[in-house]
Amino acid sequence: MSPFQVYLDSSDFSDLSNPKRPEAYVDVERKLVAWLDAGVIEIRFSYLHVVEASPIKPEDIESATGRFQKIVQLCGKKCFTSTISIIEREISVPGEWQLPSYSDWLYRNDGDWLPSINGLSIEDYSPQAMLRKEIHAAASDRSTRRKMERQWFNQQGRLKPAAISRFRTTQAATIREIEERFPLPPGAAKQIAECLAKESDSAKLESVLRASLSDISYWPAWYKSHWDRVDPVSSFLRKASRKINEQMDAAVQGLKQAYTNEVRGGLSAAELDRLLKKRFKEAVAPMYGKIVKRLADEQGIEDATADREEAWNMRPGLAAALAVQCQIARRNMGLAGQPRQADEGDFGDVLHCVHLPFVDFFRADGFAASVIAEAKLPFQTKVVPKLAQLPVAIEERLRQQ
């Protein structure tokens, strides 16, 4: 029997790493670890777990360290390929997830959770970049700069032996800069610097960098040592969520305002509700098709299908996320009860659902679990609304086997 795939809520890593956690959570962790050791389950983390575990201010570092350590303890190197990559691949090759080869790409056992690292600018530390920077800093006049360039670069722009020698004399400083800029395990910065010095091909350099950055066990120490150099990646998810939720809330308020005069003119609450629901169906419900088309256009795909029924089979992760987003929109507009204020965590809840079709047990707290239930997703995944209920759900499935 293949291990059950388990996807925890980000809050679970916080709760389980809390030194003051209740005994009930201690018991949950004890059972999960026993099942992990026996090969009954595999717990996988995602890119979103790493982002949400990261601190957004210095005083959060201690609790963030506990979260990272708990992810490493329970998941090891078992993770999903990056959430962004899942969406992009579903758009570009719909239906591929049903092929056996897709599983090897989706379910990573090497800890490679990172999205594209093209924007990290590691080339800034190449011999060419560092020497050109030195030339620019050392000489203010054009003739001296040209003389130094001829000394270190040939006519094709490649490094001369003198340039390599010069770079190696400053390599220690380069290694320190790389260590300060990126969270890397010991020795990785030196390995990266050597790849740059040897002008290794970009694929080899990316492989070394990805393997080093993926090891999240070293991230807490880097946060502690180099907080002043931390890139705002830690707050990306929350900032993006805040912007999207503000737009959603503005749209809802604008929609209601459009009918204000009608209400003042004597339109009943029931009639207003019907108008809002009709408007929702016209504007929000078709969101899936519109987003699929936009993403396909960005990737130059002309024949991307956007049919909702086909989506469950062709693009399950994206379809699940957008179905949940539609339910959140209904809640925020008051079409499923009392109107609700958009929450900063909504965007994260939606993106986590990209992984839902690919696991046996999916943890989601409170609001997220309720909107997933309302979305009526056609998957066999068991959504567990409380951490304490997870062992019960797993035990029930084991009895059914």
C-alpha cells in the first residue's frame, strides 16, 4: 500500500512547535510520527508553507525557527514542486497530471520546493560582474577603464588568465557577500563562487543554487545573522493577499452601491438579493475560464480549454483553487449569509487548495474548511477542519483498507 499523502495547514506547524502546546497536540504529533516511521503516511510541505513560516519582523524569528524545525522534522525533504509551477504546468500541458511521469515531478523527495530563481541575480557575483564593478569603482576616466578592461578581458569579452587570478584574490570577500545575501548551508557559497569562477553553464549553476537554497533547515540561522539583508520575500504572500482582498472588497462595495438608489426607491431586500446573485453569476462565477485564458495567453498557448467540467480532469489544482475563490467571493458579497469582510489570509487559503487534489488528507481550519465544503470539489481528498481530528480521519481510512 502506498503511503497516504498528508497536507498540513500552516498553523499546524506553529501549533506543534509551540512549547506550550496542549497535551492533545502532543498526542497528535506522537501518532503522526509513528505513522511516518512506519511508512503509513508522508507529510509534504509546499512553497506556501515556507513563505508563511518565514518571519516578517525580527521579533518573529524565534517562533519562525520553531516552525521551520517542525517542517523539517515532519516532512524531511518530502515536498511539492512549487505552487506557481503546478499552476503553470497545468495551463501549458492540461491533463498531464494523470500520467505516471507527472508524479515524479509533482511529489518531490529532494526538498526542491522553490519556484523559479531567475530573479535572484546570482550573476552579480560572477568574475565578469565583480571585475567590471571594480573597474568602474577604481577609475573615473574612460582611458584608464579601457586599459583595465584590456588587461582582464579579451576581444570576445571572455576573461583572461590575469582576470581569473585577480578574481581569486577577492573570492573570500565574494563568498562572504553570497553568504550574507542567501540562506545557504555551510560550504554552499564557496561552491557557488567556484561555479561562477569556472564560468559553469547556467544549468549547472542553477542546480547548485537550487539545491542549496532548498535546504530550509539553515534558513533560521540566516535570518538571525543577516536580518538587515533579508529580501521582502517573507512578506510577499501577505502583501499580495492584502492587495487582492482590497480589490475584492472594493468590487463588492461598488456592486452594492450600484443598487443603493434602487433600494431607496422601494426595492425589497429579497429583490436586491436576487439582483446580487444574478450579478455574481454573470461576473464572478465565470472567473475560471477568464483566468485560464489569461494565463494561457501569457504562455503563448492558443488552444487552452476553459470548460469548467473538463477542468476537474485537465487542471485539477487550478480548478480547485478557483472554485474555492468563487465561494469566498460569495461569502464576501453576502450571497451565502451575512456579508463578510475580506481577510488577509484568504489568498493563502486559495493557493493552498492547488495541492488539495493530490493528497489524501488536507488540513484546513475554520473558514477555509467551510468554503471548501461549499465548493463541492469532486475529489476523494478528506478535508479535516481541526488538527485534533486528523489522527481520527487517518485511523478511519486505515480501517477501510
